[in-house]
Amino acid sequence: MYERIREKLGILADAAKYDVSCSSSGSNRKNENRGLGDAEGTGICHTYTEDGRCVSLLKILLTNHCIFDCAFCVSRRSNDIKRAAFTVEEVVELTINFYRRNYIEGLFLSSGIFKNADYTMERLVRIVKKLRTEERFNGYIHLKTIPGASEELLKEAGMYADRMSINLEMPTETGLKILAPEKSHEEVKKPLGYIQQSITQFSDEKALIKSVPKFVPAGQSTQIVIGATPDTDKEIMHTANAFYKNFSLKRVYYSGYIPISNDSRLPVIGSQPPLIRENRLYQADWLMRFYGFNVQEIVNDAHPNLDVDVDPKLSWALRHLEHFPVDVNTADYRMILRVPGIGVSSALKIVQARKFGRLYKDHLKKIGISFNKARHFIRFADSPVQLNDFEAGHIKGIILSESHSKYQKNPYNQLSLF
Amino acid sequence: METFVFDGTLEGLLTAVFYCYQKKSGRVKIVSSAHFYPDVFQQHFEVVSEDDKARRVWAGLKTKLDKQWMLNFYKSFLSEQPPAFQHLVDFARYIIDNEPGAESNYGNPDVLAISQLSQKVHREKHRMEAFIRFQKTSDGIFYAHIEPDFNVLPLLIPHFKNRYADQKWIIYDLKRKYGLFYDLEKVDEIVFDFSEEMSPGLNALPAQLLDEKEELYTILWKDYFRNVNIPARRNMKLHIRHVPKRYWKYLSEKQSDAI
Ligand code: SF4
């Protein structure tokens, strides 16, 4: 009995780990029934893997059997691997027992497709329903939508899950068609659109009636695999931007492709995942979501790929020296946010603190900006007299020589196979 | 400069602030009795904690500071760091002496110190919310012990009480020798002696005290932790930054597989 469950967990956790979503925040499910758990407020990372990713949810597949054959997926039909499937009870017990020991914030449940979409989706729904109604579980539940599942099942799932997601997989429709002929972006848009509609509908009803049940309170997300197809960062960011706008997604995740199959359409096994690129995409995503940047400003025809050596904010600033230097004692909050080396919380502190008097170098350092980077772009009360304008290349050189990137020791092989 | 010696409690610290005003003192030096070494050439004033006086100072601060800042004040106090006491007294006086809003002057060294100290304590509170690993005992209590750098136990009560409303639990601070016990109704402070067979170094109760399924779940959790790792992305520097080594001994997943 011990061994069997260990084996299943091994197989089904291993197969689920490539899904990068780990967030357990954004819900508002309080423990009001004196049951188990609470999913209100910001999420908690309970531990971190040796590769530095956070573990906050029990992330498993219900099964790794699959009738499809997507080239980038370990569970694909043609892959010769051990197959396993959990029972509904097993998933419920694992979740509850891990949660009670404070190992996790909740469950992230996904699945290969056995038999057909609805057959699989129905089992996922049974698990979440049992957790919520029988076990009175208020922890976080993220449910992966099975493409092609019926609206009724999606709707039922939405009554119990905190977040739902369905992966775009590849940034462009063409890329996806090559690697997963049975899938399409359209198929992803349908459930995303349907759930989004229901979310809006539920919140409209909420305004009228108090006791409307929660429906996917933490919203929807999606994942894009990068580096498996030859798309540019511009294509990736524009796709992400469109999905943020059209489906009010809470998050788009970018997952650097890790070769797991010998397929001539894909990078070979053993090649390094594009970690720097992945990191740059997240930084660019942040600029869109929290720094007031428009996607066009970050990537466009003239600048289709993010720089590898500098982050996208610095890169934008270097291309737009005409906006600098920014005077921290007088500039708009919006403009201060755009200074490389100044984050959201330091920018807020700056605008608050300057009401009490002009800000000097020392203040800025203590407030916590990265001064060495920011100093090229700002003026402050005691800034040295500027003799002439530095040009972008010179500033970049200084910043690079003063900082040591955490990636410098990693090999730079961003495989281009195409 | 006058030296005030207080008993190390929050109440004592607030009482000290009260005396600053009553005695019309200039800037005073504040020391807790645990850190105080009397000096024959120096006079010092012994602050006796008084509920009443402490309450008045707390209420006074409350008229100027919002909830978040009051909490920051408390958190900084829980850092138990001697320089924190000085900053707290100076901060309290700065707030009392100035118009409301003075706390957003990050150019003031005490404001900055309190905001940074409270952040440090807050970070550790958050880490404990993440890193506590309960073990179920044979009498159905979920037990964990920890050794936080700061005295964060009081800050953990609402979180765990809320989250584990339907299970009894104990969180014990080995360093400060007290714990919290939730009995399904309320949380009480408890103190107990560690028996010989408890190994305080590990987050492990002796097997005979544990629920029969406990071993299975520890193993499954370790299995899970190992299985979700992606070797191609290994980055130990990042791992250690997120999970500092000093916490490892209480994390079941970081304990070598002796089982
Ligand atoms: S349908 Fe999903 S599980 Fe099946 S092969 Fe494609 S990606 Fe993998």
C-alpha cells in the first residue's frame, strides 16, 4: 500500500512539474465554516525546489494517460513511460493530509486526457467537489481545464475552484500546429471566454444578491512555452498582452522549454532551457502590469527581442535617454517608476518622503533604490553637476561592469535550431 | 544624556516614554536591564513598568498612527534587538511631538529604522507561516517546534488559528522556551520541559508519540519535494536564498533520508 501510493505520487508529480504556475494568491476564500484552511490574502511558498522555484501547491496530474500526442509533453501517447492514475479518494486524502501538516497551500490539479475530455473533466470536478463539500476544505484549488470539456462541467468546476487555467502552450497558432496538430488557440479561447463571462455574470449578481457563491475568485491564467518554437519576444509579449486584455487573465506564465523528447521538431534533449529569456519575459510582463508600460514600448518591429545583457526597463531607458534625467524631487510618480533601479515600493517612498524636504543621495540609498544603476538617470538635491550627456552605450558599459548578473556563470546557449 | 533602564517588556518601554515627558527629559538613552552594566560614574533611572502609563502612551500613538504603523511598532519591538529599543523610544517621541503624518518621513532615521526592522520581523513571521511542519501525534495534536531569530510567535496566532480551526495544534519556540496551544476554541501560551527523548535539533517527535500514518506522510512529502525538482534548472544559490540554511533542521523535506 505504501509503495503503490509512493510510486503514483512519484510519476504524477514528476509529470506535472513542467507547469510553472505556482501562485496561490488572489483568492478570497475565508474559513467561515470552521473547517480546514483559508485561501485569503497573499499566497505562501512553503518551500523551494533545488532549482529555486516555489512550492506552494500539491501539483499533480490525476493521470498521465493521454489520448493525444503533443510533441512537447511527457504524457504524450507515443512516449514510452510508466502510466498511473490516482483515484478520487487518493487525491483528496493527499491534499488534506499535506495541508494539515502545513506543507502546502492547496492543490493544483491537472490531467492527461483519458477516454475523452468530459470523462476526465468529470473526475476532476468530483475531486474538488468532495474537497469543498465533504472535507470542508477552504485551501486554494487551481484546476486545469481539459480542452474540449463541456460548458456544464466547466461551470460546475468554477463553483469549487479558486483559479482555472488552460495553457496556450505555444505563443503562436502556427507554432502550436506544428507541435500539437490536435490543438489550437481557438480551443483555448473558448473555455477562457466562457469562464470569463461566468465570472462577470456572478459578480454582477453579487451586486444584487448577497449570497451568490464564489466563482473562480482568483481568476484565470495561462502558460506559454518559450524556446520550443522560433517565435520572437515581440510575438510572445503581444500574445500575452492580447490575452490579458481580452480575457482579463490574472497571470501569464512563461515556461522555458526543457527538452523531454527526441523529436526533430524540438530542441534536443540535454540542451539548456532558455532561462535568461524566460526571466526577461517575466520582467517585461511586470513592466506591463505594474509599471505602466505599453507592450509597444517594450517590444516592437524595431526591437523584436528583449536584450539578454540588460533588463527590459534599463533597455527601454537606454533607448529613450531623451526622458532622462528624472528629478526625483519634482517628477511625476509615473516617471519615477520608469527609472532603472527604482521599484514600485521605493518610488512610493520617494513621493511620500519628498513632502518633508528635498531628497539627497543618502536618503535615496536608504530608501532602498539600487543607486548605482539609478544614478545615471536621476537628479537629486546633491547630484553632481552634469558636464555633458553620457551616451547610452557608455552608461550601459558602466552598469554592466558594476553589476554581476546571476546568470553570468550559466552557459549562454539559447539554442537556435531553426 | 540620561540613561533609562527598563525591564525589557513593551509595557516597560512605553512607560519609559511616559517618563521622558513627565521628567521633561531631553534625549534619553534606553537600555533593557538584561543589557545594562551599571557604571559608577553614571546615574541612571530605573523605569518601573506601569500598565496605566503604558496604556496612555499607546493610546497617544494611536491618535497619530494608523493600524499598520502601530503594528510596525509592535513588530520592531519583537525583534528583541537592543538598538531597536532606542529607535522605538525616539520614534514614539518624534511622532508624539509632531503633526500627524510624520511617520512617512523616511528621511528621519527612526522612521526608517522602524520601517526596516518591522519588515525584517514581518519577513520572518511570513517564513514561519511557510516553514512550520506539523507532525500529528497519536492523541491527534499537530505539533511543531521552531527557533526563530525574532520573537514572532505572538504574530503567528491569527494565521494558524484561522487556518487550522478544526485541528488542535502546538507551536513551540525552543529558543524562548514557550509555545502556543490551540484547543479548538482558543490559543493559550504554554511552557513545558523537553523530555530526554525529544530531539530538539530535528523537527521530530519520538516515533512512539506519533500517529501511525505520520511516517507515511513525511515520506510522501519528501518524495514529492524530490520529484518536483527539475535538474536541468538546478540553482542552489537561489534555493538557499529562499530557504536559508538555519531553518533546514526544522524542514522535513531538507532532512536526509534516515527513514
Ligand atoms: S493533451 Fe495535454 S496531457 Fe495530453 S499530450 Fe497534449 S499536452 Fe500532454
